[in-house]
Amino acid sequence: MDPGIQDPELTPFGIEQARAAAATLATTPLTRIIVSPYTRALQTAQPFLRTHDATMVIMHEVRERAAFSCDVGSTPDLLAERFPHHDFDHLPHQWWHGGLEPVASTVARADAFRAAMAARGDSATTLLVSHWAFILALSGRSLENGEVLQYDPAARAPLEIDWDS
């Protein structure tokens, strides 16, 4: 359901889901946290940053598939005002997809991310804070908000993706 709000913040329930996910991973070694630049993803990452001494990397490539008004992001300048302790200078002015993003584009972003992570030595200690469609394209799994999935980037890409799940 489209909330009709561009780049919305987490609801109080979403904040609780983020805290619960962080508590689930409290004893898991994390060295890097990759986060989408949507406000809700940045807010989701905050409890993890409080419990782990990890480097945060903001990547627009792991953003949601643009399909609704909530998938219109905020400019780097506005994000820097909201989150002054993070760097957004590397982001393009419009880092989200304009209009409905084709499924093939989302899958291509997930494939590129999978390959990049498989080539790194720290994938086992990297947390990805992303969105439903990107994670579905990456793993073939439809997750609920706040759900944690352990994922091996060296695993084969999903052969089929159920976009209606």
C-alpha cells in the first residue's frame, strides 16, 4: 500500500522492529553496514550503529525499486541536514529512479551488488539495510520489515523471482 508520502520516516512500530533486529544481531560480529539512503533505511541502521563498532557505507545502488511515492528519495543536501553525522556527498542529486523502475533494472542492481560482495573478504561481517524489492531480487526471498536473513553472496542468483509475493 502506498502511504502517499515521499521518503517517509519509520513509524513507531518500525522503530521497534529496527531495535528488535539490532537486538537479534547484538552478538554478531559486524565490520560494515551498507545502507540505502532512504530515510527509513538510515533510521533502521541507527540501533545497529549503537551496538556495533562498524563502518557505515551509504549506497544508492541498494535502494528500493521505485514503484510508489514512498520510493521518491531526498536529496543529499536534505539527508545531510537530517543525518549530519553521515556523508552524502558521493550521492547523485537524484539517486532514486524517476518513475516506475523496470524489474530488469532492479535485478541488474542486485546482480552487480551480489558480485561485488562475493569479491570482498568481509561479506560474512557485513550487514545490508535495504528494501523488499532489492532483497527479493538479491535473494529470491520476500522478507517482512525487520526480518533478518543470512545471505551468501557467492550463492547463485535466484532463477525465478515471485514479484507478487
